[in-house]
Amino acid sequence: MSADFLYGIEVVINGLMAGVMYALVALGFVLIFKASGIFNFAQGVMALFAALTLVGIMEGQVPFAHLINATFGTEIHHFGWHVPALLAIFLTVGVMVVFAWAVQRFLFRHLVGQEPIILFMATIGLAYFLEGVGDLMWGSDIKTLALGLPQGGARWLEDATAGLGGEDFYGFFIDKLDIVATGVAIVLVAGLIAFSQYTKHGRAMRAVADDHQAALSVGISLNFIWILVWSLAGFVALVAGIMWGAKSGVQFSLSLIALKALPVLMLGGFTSIPGAIVGGLIIGVGEKLFEFLIGPMVGGATENWFAYVLALLFLVFRPQGLFGEKIIERV
Amino acid sequence: MNDRQTGYVTEDGRQIGDVMLDLRDITLRFGGVEAIKNISFDIREGEIRAIIGPNGAGKSSMLNVISGFYVPQDGSVWFHGKKRAPLKPYQVARQGIARTFQNIALFEGMTVLDNIMTGRLNYTKSGMIAQAIWKGKAEREETENREKVERVIDFLEIQAIRKTPVGRLPYGLKKRVELARALAAEPKLLLLDEPMAGMNVEEKEDMSRFILDVNDEFGTTIALIEHDMGVVMDLSDRVVVMDYGKKIGDGTPDEVRNNQAVIDAYLGVAHDE
Amino acid sequence: MLYREAGDYKTSYPADSQTFPIAFDRYRYWVVLAVAFLVIPFFVNDYIVNALLLPFLIYSIAAIGLNILTGYAGQVSLGTGGFMAVGAYACYKLMTAFPDVNILIHVVLAGGVTAAVGTAFGLPSLRIKGFYLAVATLAAQFFLVWLFNKVAWFYNYSASGQISAPERTVLGIAVTGPNTPAWASYLVCLVFVTICALIARNLTRGAMGRQWMAIRDMDIAAEIIGVNPLKAKLTAFAVSSFFVGVSGALFFAVYLGAVEVGEAFGINKSFLVLFMIIIGGLGSIFGAFAGAAFLVTLPVFLKLIGVDLLGWPTDLVAHLQLVVVGLLIMFFLVKEPHGLAHLWRLAKEKLRLWPFPH
């Protein structure tokens, strides 16, 4: 096999891995959208915020240190302790649950029955707010996430596959972290499906997704379910934040990468978990391949827009997405 | 009655003309569900034609076919003796077919006046540049349209709420504004989807009077869906009865009233209620 | 002089549909115009023009544009930054290719180019609705910024990848380039704002505006009563993009003078203009001005309080600003979805009946 072809395959595999990451963020969107019809633009910033909080807690940072110092002229930065990773993750989940409650209590409770587009714009406001709070709480410098996740290329894979091509081929280069992320994503999806199929709250969640009124009438608390899905979405955001953060550092661009989940959803449909995954993989592979094949001809960095343009073109021909049902309009 | 080749004179002495709209063998399916099964009927010029039937009989779907909103899988629509190519709804509107909706479909963010003015959009010929400058033709057209709309407003007696946002109106008035919007388009054929649903007796009487006046003064042909049998029998010249997507009766109110199939399927049910 | 409509009888339909039906509003409008054109230019300095007036005027044009698309026609766009970039780069290319043609004409032409690009990106709006469309417009945002970054022809192969406006004059007075007097750049923008606002007002109070609002409020019903949805949406995209393009051209040529596309016209610009119309009021020309004024002054105000008064570091104030803007957006959507413009209208309604509210 020629080296170019093999490198092409490597690109595809790396695209699949990147796609898993996108799908991870997209999952959070789907959860919230299914249960409440809210298209949560802040999902990406939630991932950033969760990762920032995790780092902050682990390193014992004092929240709002800058603000406190500026106001009172103090010089505090750290509590001086380090919190073990697992405990820090639990605490972060706690923070995300509180966030979910606050969002429900102070924002969406007042917006019940509003048009989807108003809710969407509200989440853009939420994204700004959360980004500002994250920066105020933990500072805006780039942070490294030291969870002890494996880094670098998988040497064994490289060695094992080096013989496939000719002299120009040195084996597949795949980031170990990506392999871990794929594993985590699979576990997460399996867990979510199990939760929604086999637990009481999961069933209630599906009932709400189907029909708010009907769910209300059999005694399901919409408020509780919405806090639950926002908490779940917060948890998914944390996982996504950990993976992305471990890969490229915890910084603002993380929330922009997470924006890529939007075209993923447009491909996969907003209500379908399998759709989110397949959409993620298509986008991941598509943008890597496009950059590999076409990128050099047009100056590169096509990953910035490829996903959006692909989703746009796709939607023009199939507005309901890959897995969405055909829309019948009525008057 | 529906096989009649020429026009006829109604009991109250109105001359009914040639066939205006002819629906031939219309079949409409949604996935596996047949909403309309092979239905044919016509609407004649100057006529008030009612479509009745139990809920889910396919009446609204029928109006939607006439409006061009649904495209039937089989059958054809003939308008003024010519077979109609599949048209977009807005093209149908431009041929002179206006309508109201079962669930009021007003533009909630606009005032009553602006809502009714949208009925005149098809008469606006001035271009974007002219409208941007608001001089000459654009301004003249706007004034002409406003005059027409004011006449409709007078006719329907809604002068007082002209500048009120539609969202603030009570149900009955909304129905009237919707009728005004349709009338502003000066349609040849007016489709009314349950114009009296949810109204009290007084409001129904008002609405009935408006419908008769529209037909009488402007000569507008009207097709309406209505559940109130009394109203239907009083207003309409001919009635189509639908049940489960099929046509089970067609004729004058008296003929329909005495049709056994109709009594079984529809009036019988109504009496049980 | 009291704020009254009693006694101010309308005897014709044109008089009834004029922009300011109440006499007092009409007088105030002329006074505002007179002050803006005849008084302010004599009292401005560089700081006021550059920190407040120019951004206010230029963002007002962009906000009017986006408000036509989003507030009137109901199509949410997150591509405003990208379209402003089109206006800026079109203006730059025209300025450098035809140096002898008047800059004002270039700005208008740049608006035209943007209208064409905007219409092209508006085509999918016929099939994609709501936030699907909003996300689809991100494609325009990211693609256009990338395009101006990567294709050297757009920035005339300059080494820095930036574009910078050469000096151009109107009636012998420089309006672009480093030698421009503050009052001149102010007046140029003011002229454009005035004309744009008039055009927008005329379009939105007539047949075109009703078509857009009908599509916004209930697109299916609109189509059935005779609105061609493709035409209505595309004209909204075209008109909106024209204004956005003009504002982009002014933003580059008159305000900044030199521009790096990712920095000046990134996704944050799209959000900023969207926030302006949410806070100012969707579907209101006045709201576009109010929102622009509000979000232009807010950072200046916060900086004044935070940095100058309290002595906080600037990055802290910047973060605080994000929090405040985010909170304001949520607050307005919850409490006052019609924005500042609605508060203004309410105040006027009260005033009209004062002191006998019944």
C-alpha cells in the first residue's frame, strides 16, 4: 500500500477520534433540547467553565481571587492545598448541579412558553455570563489539566503498523488521549442510555421529552426534570471539558471548539443521541479529510468553517437532519 | 343538484353562475393515512357552499388543497374552467382565493390595521427602491390600499380597534379581523374555516350577517366549513358532507338533511350529543 | 408645549401613516437632527468621537440592518461580523482600485456587494428555520473571515495581512486616513446613519415591512395570504446586509483605518450587534439606536468606574463586562422582550395621557 493512502487512513482515524470529541459536546445539547426544547448555546462554555472549576478546585485556587484582591488590596491566590482528582471531580459535579438549579430557577422558569428562538438567544446571554463568571472566578490564563491522563502518540500502534507501507510510512500516529476519550464516550453514552431506559427518572425524562402536558398530568415535576437534564448536561460538559482540556489546555478557545457541536447536531438532528454520534463522526472525518486533501490548495485552516458549510449544504437538501422525522406542516 | 350543467336561481332570488372551482377526484395522503379519498365537487360563482362533517373528516385538508398548501397525490383542481398547475400557496392567493383559518392565524406582532393591510400585499406593485424613498407610486399605492382597507374596516365595524395590537384582542374580534384581512384582498373566492367556532350566539349572528353581506354586496363566492348545523342550513346554498375522508352527500340543505347516509354518519351523531 | 395628540387631527391617510404621528415627536426629531448636524460638530474632540460617537453611529447602522432581518423578518443571523467584513473588504478593494471615485460612492457600493453576498447566504433560509438558520449563518461568519484571511488578493498581498485605508477626501477634506479631523469622520457617519434610518423606516412602515413581519409572525399563514416567502426573506437578507455592509465599510475606512479581519469582524462582533437589538428592542428602528448607544457606552462606563475610579486591572473589568452583558441579555429577554424601545413607548404613552391617566 502506498504511504499517501495510509496517511489518508490515518487522517480518517484521527477524524473519527475528533468526531468522538464533538459528539461528546453534542450529547449535552441533545439532552437539554429533548427535554425542554431549549437549544443551549452555552453548552460549550459550560464545558469550559466545568474544566476551569475542576482545575481551580484541584489546585486549591481561591475563587474570585482577582476581584477580592482588587477590591480589598489583598494578595491571596491559593488556599495552599491540593484536592485529589476524584474528589475534585465530585465537587465540580456539585457546582454544575447548583448551576443547573440556578439556571432553571432564575432564567428558564421565567421563560416558559416563549418561542424557541427567544430561549436560544437567552442561552447566548447565558454563555456570555458564564464565560465572564468563569474568568472572574478562576482567571483567564491558560491552565493545564493534570489528571494523569495518558498523553502523546500511541507508540505500540505506530510500531505495529509501521510495516504496512513502504519506506515513507512510519505507522499510524494516534494520540493516546483520543483513544481514552473514545472509551470514555462509549461508557458515557451507554450509561446515559441505561439511565433513560431503566431508571424511574430516566423514564420521566423521556416522558417529558415526548409531551410536557401529558407528563405534567401524570404527576411528573417538570421543574425537577429540567434541573436533572441541565445537571446531566453539566456532567457531560465536564467530561467533554476534561477531554478537550487535557488535549489543548483549558482556555477560551475550548468554548469555540465546542461550537462545532452545532453543525454536528444539524447533521444528526437535535433529538437523536445516535444522530449526535454519527454526526460527530461525519464532521470529524470530513473536516480532517478536507484539510488533508483540499486544505493545502487553498491555504489551510479549513477546519474553521468546513463543518458549518457542510451542515449548511446538507440542511438545504434535508432540513430535518439525518435521523429527524419528516416535518408535516399544518395550519 | 351537483350534476347541473348551468347556473341556477336560489330561493332568495340570487343568480348563481358557472362553475368557478372544480375539484376532481382529489386524493390526499399523509404517509399511510388517506385524509381525502377520491372526492369531487364544484363551487359555482356567487354561491355560498358549505363543507360539513365530523371532526377528522378531512374538511380542513380540503381547504388546504384548494389553497395550494397541500398537494394532492391524485386528482385535479380546475379554476375558471382551466386545469390548475400545482401552485404555491402564494400563487393561489394571487389568483383571487383568500381564506381564514380554523385556529386564528393573525400576525400577533402587528396592529389590526397592519394585519388587514397585509391582505393588500398582492396589489402592491412598486419596487423596493420606490418604497425606500416613499414618494410617488409607492406613497400613492399605500394610500389607495389604505382607502380600500378602511372600507373593509367600516364594513366589519372595527374602526375603534384599528391601531390595537392584535395580540390584545378578544377571540371574537380576532376572528373578525381575520375576515377583514381576507376581504381586503378582494377575493373572487373566499374560504372560511370554521368562522364561528367558539363564538356565542350574538357573535355568531354578527358573523352570519357579515358572510351574507359579503356575498350579497361584493358578489364574493364563499366556501365555508362549519359545525353549527343551524348556521349551515341557513347560510348555504349547497352543502358537501364528508366523513372519514369520503364524500357522503352533496346538495341543497334540504336534500342533505334528508339523505340517509348523512343522517347515519353525521346528524345522528350530532343528535346523540 | 405639551405632549398631546388631542387637536392634532389627521385628515388624510398619508398623514396618519407618517413616521411621527404626534406633532411634538416631529419637532423633537428636527431638533435632534439640527443639533447633530449643526451643533455637535463644533464641540467634539478626538476622544469623544472615537470612543463614543463613531462606534455609536456605525453600530447603529449595523443594528438597523440586523434588526430588519431579525426583528422585522424573524430570521436570526449570527453572521453579522462576517458581513461587516465583506463591506470593509469590498470598500478597501474599491478604494484602492478606483482611487479617483468618491469614497462615499465606494461605501454605498460596498453595501451593494454585501447585499449580494448576504442574499446568497440567505438562500438556505427558505428551507431552514429558527435556530437551524442561526447556526447556518455561522457558516457565513467563519467562512468569510477565513476567506479574507487566506486569500491574499483581498488584502492586496500586503505583508501584514491587514488592510489599511488610504487617505480619501470629500470636498477637499480628508475623511479617511490619519489626517482626518474628528468632526469630518463624525459628519460622514452621521449622514449615512440618517439616510439609512430613513430608508429603514420607510421600508418597514410600508408593504415591504408588512411582508417581513408577516413572515416573522406566522410564515405559513403569510404564504397562504399571498406573501412569496423566498422573495420576502431574500429582500430582508439583501436590505439587512446592505446596511451591515455600509457599517462594515465605515467601521474600517472611517473608524479604525486599519483592520485585521479575525480581530475586527470575529464572531464576537456578530453577538455584539445581536445583543444591541435584543437590548434595544427587536423590530424597532429606535431600538437599534438605543441598543447601540447602550452597548457602546457600557464598556466606557464600566472602565470609568472600574479602572479609573476603583483602580481595578483592565482584564478584570473586561471579565466583569461579560458578566454584565450576559445578565442584561437574560434580564431583557425575561422582563422586557421588546427592549428599551418598548420602555420608551410606555413612557410616551403615559406622558400622552398625563396628568389624567383615564
